[in-house]
Amino acid sequence: MTAAAPTSAKPRILISRAIFPQVVDRLASHFDVESNQADDLWSPQDIARRLQGKQGALTTGSERVDAALLAQCPGLKICANMAVGYNNFDLPAMTAAGVLATNAPGVLTETTADMGFALMMAAARRITEGEHYLRAGQWDRWAYDMLIGQDVHGATLGIIGMGRIGQAIARRGALGFGMKVLYHNRSRLPEADEAAVGAQYVSKQELLQRADHVVLVVPYSAESHHTVGAAELALMKRTATLTNIARGGIVDDHALAHALQTGQIAAAALDVFEGEPKVIPELLACTNVVLTPHIASATVPTRLAMANLAADNLIDFLLHGKALTPLNPEVLGQAG
């Protein structure tokens, strides 16, 4: 006779990617944890199989949670994203299945804004081009027009998407660099918030036409897909720069590569890409674009705060029926 397998009184959770060991240990004090510290890239089928019998999952933004996966995991109660973006979640499907979705807003705002501003400045001042030029041994004299770029101080900054991160970038531009700030958003901010950074609400068309530097901080959705494509790039100044720290798909990467190659705009800086981690060859061939591998929130304090917020949501929900940052809070009423 085969002995029955021992059962654990603790809820069972899956950590889908490698995270800080101290956060794994913290979760292990509350849950029966299966973790992926080897950081293997699991297929959707692997994730579904590993979620069998699990009540919770800590995800990182790259794991898709949709109706097909949920149908295979009837015991799942919560997916906690270690990211502010959640386009990997099918929220209606999760709500219909009674699965709580959470994200990690707030804790990465200032760090991401730092990176957005750094990328914008690097594009404007041609820093990546300058480093490649020097490393290639091409620098042999001073010249008045060698790698001449665009000013940031006193220039016009256009921000599309004026949530927490957009407002943090606006503060840096207006208060730190004396920039004139234009913004476009689905809804206008309260006057007090506009006044705090001297921001002016304008149409997307006017922003693209007037801005010297355009920064995109828009959540990804079907409606925001290709917010900037060929038509929008054609509105921009030939001296302008475009920076995307939002999500891949907000920009039509093929149209952007063409605009960079033909001098339609001066430069760009991208931390996110359509189909990442793959980047289209046309962008890789452009010298006037700064490219980074989705690292806008990548500092130790910020990434640790993101992981701990995801852990907090798992602990609060699975043990106490509440959550700090629910995306579909109607599910909370179904907990029990």
C-alpha cells in the first residue's frame, strides 16, 4: 500500500523568475515555495504545469496570464506582478476566474524617471555615438561640429502619458533644467498638479510639433499600440529626439528606424522594444539611437522594493484576504 503524500498547511506559490534570495526566504516563511532561481525561461505550458496546485504566483511582467492558462489552474487565487506594467495580464479573464491581479506602482517612479531623463539627455547630446567614435579611434582633433547635438536646458519637453512617472520627469525638466513642459494625457491633470511643474496640456499633434524632446510614458493597451508611428514622427522637428521608457509597441519600431535613417528626427533613446528581447536589425544599424535592455527600474533599492511589494501582496491576500495594490479589487470581495 502506498503511503499518502504529506500535505502542507501552508499555501503554495510559484516564483516564475529569479528574484532576490532574501525575498524568496521571506516568502518561504509563509508559503510552500517553488522558485526559479536558475532563471530558466519557461514556456506557457511549463508555467501552467508548475502552477498546478498553487494558490499564488509572483510574476515579472513577461509571463502571460490569460484564460487559457487560468483554465488549467483552477486553484490559482493571485498573481502578483513585480512590475508597474501589467499588459501580461488579461484582467477580464482573471476577474472572471476570481484571480486577483496586483502590480508594483509607486516604488519605481523616481528611478524610472531618472533613467528616462538620462536616456533623453544621452540622445540629445549624442553620448552613445561619442563613446563609439572614441573607442573606434576616430577622435584625432577638435572640430566645431564634431558630434554636435541639441540642448536640454531651456528646451521644450513633451511628455505623452502624465502619470506618476511622467510627472516625475516633468519636475526634472522644469525645475532642474528650466524646460518648458508640454504634456498630453487621456485626461487633464488638476490645475495644481500642472502648476507644480509648469506643465501645459496640449493635443498630441501640438506636442509633437512643438517639442524638442518627446518622452513616452504611456501604459500599453490596444488603444495605445503605436501611439507614435510614421504619421506622428512626420510631425516632429528634424532636430527633435524621442525617448520611450513605456512599453514595446507604444512606438512603431520600423517607422522609427526609417525616421532615424532618413534624418526625419535627430535621435532616439529606447529602453523597450516590440518583441523584446529581440530588436529589429534596422534599429541596431542606426547610429543615432541609444539602446538599453529594459533596465529603467534597475537599481538595487528599487528592484528590491518591487519584489517586496509583490511579496507583500501575496502575503496579505493569501493569509489575510486583502492586498496593497489590487488591479481588479472586485475579486477581494470574493476571497475567503
